[in-house]
Amino acid sequence: MSSDFDVMWKAYSSWRDYAANSLKAASNTSFPIGYSRAKRVVVCGMGGSGGVGDYLASLVAVYGGVPVHTVKSHRLPAWVGKDDLVVLVSFSGETLETLYCLREALARRALVYVVAGGGRLLKEAEEANVPATQIVRGPAARASFAQLFYATLEPLARFGLVRVPKEHIVESIDVLGQVDGIVKLAREALTATGNAKLYTFISCSPFESLAIRAKNEACENAKVSAMAWFLPESFHNDIEGSLEDVEASIIAFIHDNTCSRMVKTLSEVVGAPVYPIELNGRSPLAKLMWGTLFVGFFTLLLADKRGVSPLETARIKAFRSRYAQLFS
Amino acid sequence: MSSDFDVMWKAYSSWRDYAANSLKAASNTSFPIGYSRAKRVVVCGMGGSGGVGDYLASLVAVYGGVPVHTVKSHRLPAWVGKDDLVVLVSFSGETLETLYCLREALARRALVYVVAGGGRLLKEAEEANVPATQIVRGPAARASFAQLFYATLEPLARFGLVRVPKEHIVESIDVLGQVDGIVKLAREALTATGNAKLYTFISCSPFESLAIRAKNEACENAKVSAMAWFLPESFHNDIEGSLEDVEASIIAFIHDNTCSRMVKTLSEVVGAPVYPIELNGRSPLAKLMWGTLFVGFFTLLLADKRGVSPLETARIKAFRSRYAQLFS
């Protein structure tokens, strides 16, 4: 195994500690009065950073709170204004889309919170005197999801905007320590599915965030084509697509009994084998984070099997070299 | 060409008339006082019906209004309550997920509006004395999108919840009459891309709705595997997936200059040929509907080329036979 692989493996293996430290760092970030009155949360971020918004949307669907919108774009929706808490999340702090969203959020006098590993985003947050938490950067944004997620969740939970109980947050960090058990299951899943040319990751509403995350990890770490399906929605369209033509494997994440029934039904009507993964954990949040770490190790192992570096992302690099002109 | 094909072709060809009639029907639906005070719109629906919510979310991002959430599930998010206008959309009026959402919306004392072709949904709306518009049913939900969409949009625009100007609505219905021009372009796109085993449809934020719609139409009408990508987000993950392994074609919908630059950049860094489609129309809404009709004809032609019926959906039928037990 290459040193790229080792670097990434170590990062995912350290999520429990990163998560705990990030939660603590955010709890020390002071906020002006008024943040708990936000009527909506808008999370701006791209890739792994934007995924934080997807996760929070899953959480408020389950636990309650205010609605969470994710913006994976350089523009805020027209309706965003002073009643909104706009959270800007960027691993590098140099993501152009997120920087533009910060400036637009400030211009619209929205409440603002920044989570970043450094860069211009933190600098501009400081200049604008808005609360910010700096996270510890791992080797890549996707491998730093634990830091980004808990630094974002902490104040939202504190202000009651995402009503997840503290003990569920604690449990969700604990499950990130189950590295050996998760790796064992990831190896089994790889043996069962690892020759596919296309991966379809499935989760059940309102856990859409997990299948999206898995799809992105498969692309970035393992360089394999991947897509995300959500149940029950995919019963109404995706299942008609001829997956048997493209040598696809399906991995389905199960978080409750209804989801389990839906995945079983799916396996009876779809055109490719379905490999089910029962998410481990007592609380919904713990299950979500367990699944996220599973996906990390699974896609690292898949990268190794496919003989690609899980760290290098040549096409994203090529995109970045053309980046500055895009949004001008 | 089969009679299934003819039936579907005729339905899409009639969208302009269906849209105009549906808009008129909805304008005759009377609403109690208070609907214009809704703070959010939550659209519940599955498949083509749920797509209506995706479209409205695109519109409020561009035009302003209140935030629109789409729920493609049998459960409402925990945060939905009396400040929300919950719109239930179902072609058949028998969609179980949507029925459950109606009951939950009523129990939470949300504002409610129903758009359906008949069935239990209309019946329960009548019993609960909530406003409803009955749409004319075409041969399938997806081929009745014009009816579903305009019946939903009309009151939301009337109440200022989706701030699309009346003249844009009128223009968007007009472009649905451009059948010959759209079919010509769809045939050209088919010639350029029609041997793919996987289709990737791309649109730019905030027009995510169009790529999702195209993906679903490809699955349902043409029975081909398909996925949806959104720019700029896909630059940060999807492009690393090895599309060259699965004989993929990419079709990208362009709605403005930034989108055009992004699609050009994508074609330089991704692993499959990109076929660009410039959306026709002056207003954002007209472009969106033009693209939607393009997708309809393109996927009908693709079904014909692949030798499959665009009307029959055997797997969805198999799912429906197992449906009633799923959500109990």
C-alpha cells in the first residue's frame, strides 16, 4: 500500500479524536446575541464541506429544529436574508463559491458563521467580525469531515436550531472509535462488490445525506463512477434504469425497520445485486456517523483494489487551474 | 413505432394546452384566508409529482419568495408545522407516501393544498375541506408534468410565495408549443449520444431540478441507467469517477453565461464526451420548461431506439404490488 493510502487511512482512523477536539473548539467560539432567533439555517459549501449541510438537513428532519438548506453554488438563493443563519464551510478556506456566498450573506445582513481550516474565508470572517471556528486540516477535505461537521453542529445544537440531544452527539463521537469493526465490515463489502464498474449507494429518507456522501467518496477516493439513490423515491424512477448493462453493485444503508423493508423490496425488483449494510449505533446521529466512517474505509480499500491513489484527484486539480475565471 | 410510443408522444405534444388549462383550473380553486402568510412551502410527492417541488425550489432561488422544500418520503420533516403550506401532489391520487404526508400535515395543522388526478388524495382533501385542484390525467405521471406543475405554481405565484412574474408564466407555456423545433434538436442529440449505456444529465445551480427530471425520464421512458450532476458541485467530486469504464454520454443543459463557462470547463476535464443543450426561452422559467419538454421527447426517441416501450414500467409495477406493506 502506498504512502498516500497510509496518510488517508490514518486520517479516517483519527476521526473520534478530531471530532471531540472540533466540538470543543466550536464550543469556545463566542457568538453575539441573536443567533438562536434564526428562522432558517443555510449551509454553503462544496464537496465534503457542503455535505455538512446535507447531514444537518437529515438531522432536523429527524430531531426537529429549523429547516436547513444546503447551497452548493456560488450564489445564495434569492430568498436568503436577515432571518437566516448562513454557515460557510470550507476545508481550505479558499473555495471560491463559498467565499462569494460569504460576501453575499454579509451584504444581505444575514447572521453568519464560518467553519474553515484557514485561508481567505477565515480572514474575511475576522475582518467582518463574524464568529468563526478554525478546524484542524487533515490530508483532504473529505478526510476532515469529522472536524467540519462537529464544528458546525455544536453551535446549532447549542442554540436549539438543530435539536439533537447532547448524549446523541457524545454517542456519535464514540462510534467513530469503532475502527476495527468497521474495517472488517468494509472488507467484507469489498469482497462482495469490488469488481463493479459503477456503484449505486442507497439510503432511506431522511438520510439522503449518507448516500450522497458515499457517492462522492467513491468518486474521489476510488475514482469509480457512482450514484446515489434514495428510498422510497427511487422506486418511482431509478429502478427502471438498466443497471445490468453497466456491471453495477448496489450498497444499501439501513437505519430503521421501514428502511429495512424497503431495501428488501428493492432487492426483489432491481437489476443488480443489493448488498445491505445495517448502520450501527443507538441514535440516528450515531448511525449516520458510523455509516460515514464505513464509507471512508470502504472507498480507501476500493482505491487500493483498483490500484489508484485515494489522495490524488487529478481532474479536480485540472478544474481548479481553470477555477478563477468561472464565476467572474 | 408502437402504440405505447404514440400515446406518450401525443401527451408530451399536448403540454401547452394542458398547461394553460391546468393554470386556469387552479385559478378557479378558492382558498381560505391566510395562505399568503405561509413562511415556507413544503411540496410532497413522488417521481414526476415530487419533481414539481424541485422545480419550485429552483424558481424561488431565482425569483425570490419563501423557501421551498421537497419531501419525497412518507414522513414530513419534524420541523413542519402551522407556519408551513404543505402541497400534496399526486398524479394518481393514490400514492401512499403522499397520502401519509397529507394526514400528517392535517394533524400538525399546517396549511394544505392538494393537486391530484383523482383518487383517495382528492377524496380526503374534500373530507378535510382543504383546497384542491383536480388535473387532467395523461397516460402516465411523467407525461402529465405540465398539468401538475402549473396547477401547483398558480396559487403559489398568486399568493406571492413564488415570485415569478405573470408574463414569465405565459412565456413558459408558449415555449411548450415549440414541439417541432424541440423534436429536431432531440433527434440530433440522440444521434450524437444514443449508444450510451449510462446517461449523465447535467444542469447548473439553481436548476438542479432539470437534471433530476432528465435522469428520471431516461430511467422511466428509455429504461437506461442515468444519473444527475449539478455544476459547480460536480467539479468537486463526480468528475473523478471513471465514466470512461461504463460507456457514458453526458448531456449538459445551459441556462446562462456562467453555466456555459462551467460546461465548457467540464468538457475539458471529464472522462466522457459532453453534449451541450442551450435552453431556449427569454425567462428562467421558460428555459426550464423548454428543457423539460426536450427531455420528454429525447427520452421517447431513446426508448424507440432501444426497442423498449416508453409507457410500460415493469419494475415500478412489481414494486407497487409490494407497496402497501412497506410503510405500515
